[in-house]
Amino acid sequence: MWLASLHTAIQDASIPVANELGLSRLPAYADVVLASALGFWFTHLALAPFVSRMFVGGTYDRLGRGRNNWCVANVHVVSMAHALLVTPLAFRALSSRALDADRAFGWDDKAGTAMAVACGYFLWDTVESIVHFSDVGFVVHGLSCFLIYLLSFRPFIAYYGPRFLLWELSTPFLNIHWFLDKMGKTGSRIQLVNGALLLVVFTGVRLVYGNIMSYNFFLTMYAIREEVSTLQVVVYCGGNVVLNTLNIVWFFKMIAALRKRMQPARVTEGNGVYVNGRIETNGNAKLKDQ
């Protein structure tokens, strides 16, 4: 009973905002957006430290003030939680006949749920990226995704929302890669396998499938160009270009990072070079004394 009352209260509170922005479908999912955002903040502040210590132990405590940065444990835990939650929700909406029949303005409750969860996550992600700023690309990514999924509640382009959420299929491999670093597994066989899977999945879902969907998306936008506002064109088309560009940039950064981790560590020592436990001198190698 109290859940129904809470749902009604949140829905009623969201109506003025929804009306102002023309988001007619938002009130029905306002509680999901709010619960998603609060859930990811709770995960970040309460659950992530516990999970991080469980996997990386003392390494987490040595992170000090840097532990809230995007590139450290807490954020990776939240990112993993979102990926594992939202991708099954997105898959559920792929077979929707209503969305396929009208790719521009169709609607399906399954897509609405997936995009509401994504809105909550990207709201958290945007705030987190601003507060603990490390790269403008992360801020742009979070804000672009939040606006795109929020404005989908007009409804608009809901057909493509779940499909672009499938980009998150590559996220678990990225997070596992980071944790392997902190667990002392840098350059290990398991990190090599995970890194290969990361590149394959990232290429498949973001660069190949993602660009195919982007092409179809632009065809849809062109077909309805007389029916949409300038704001919608700028937010959606501009956001799509930005996100695809970031995918390419991050792809090459991942390749560089993986190559660096898989190369043997080289440290100059005397007249030789220390390479993975050996000193190489004049082309010959001898074991380094331990």
C-alpha cells in the first residue's frame, strides 16, 4: 500500500517537470528514475567500498583521496552493477513490435523501464564525473547519455534506446581489467584473455553494431525531419556523433593500455636491461640475483 502511495506521490511531483519539457511518458517512470539514481549512489557510497576491499584488499585503502575518482574501485563497482542490470532489460525490449512499427515515436513499457534505469545511472555518472573531474570526455559522455534517454520519454526514438544500451556489454570486461591490475594480475594470462574479449566485444557492440544502429538512426531522423524540433535534432544527432567519436578514442586508448601491460617490464640496471627477471647484456641474458 505504501509503495503505491509513494509511486503516486513521485508521479504527481514529476508532472509539472514532464509537462514543461514535453515528456508525456516520464511520470509513469519517475519513481524508477529516482530509485535508479538513489540506488547507484547507495552502491557507490555504501556497497562499493565493501566489494572493492573484498577484491583488492589493502590496495583500496592505499588509494586514499583518489578512491572516488572514475579510474578507481568504487566507480567501477557501480559501473559493473549498471551494466549487469540494464543490458538484460534492454534485451527484453528488442523484440517489441510496437517499436519496430514506429521507430521514431513508438513506445513500449519494457523500453521505458530500461531507459528509466539508464537515466538514473547517467544522472549519477554525470554528477560523479563533475565532482571528481578527471577527463572532460567522461562528463560529456554522462551528460549526453542522460539527456538522450531523458528526452526519449516524449516518447521519441525509443526503438533505438535499448539498442544503444547494448553498448554496456563491453563494460564488465573493462571493469574486470581494472580490478586485475589492482589484484597484481597485470600482464597475466587471465588479463590477456579478458583484454582480448574486451576488444572483441567493444568492437562488436560499439564500433560495428553501434555504427549500424547509428546509420539507421540517422535515416529515421531524416525521414521525420519535418516533424521534430531543432533541439531534438541537435541533442540526438549531436549526441550520437559525440558518443561514437568517444568510442573510437577509447578504443585506441584501450589498445595502447593493453599493449603496455602485455609488454615485458624493462628496467635499466648497470650495463644491462632487466627484463622480467633477467638482465640482458650484449644480446645475452642471465638470471638476476634475487
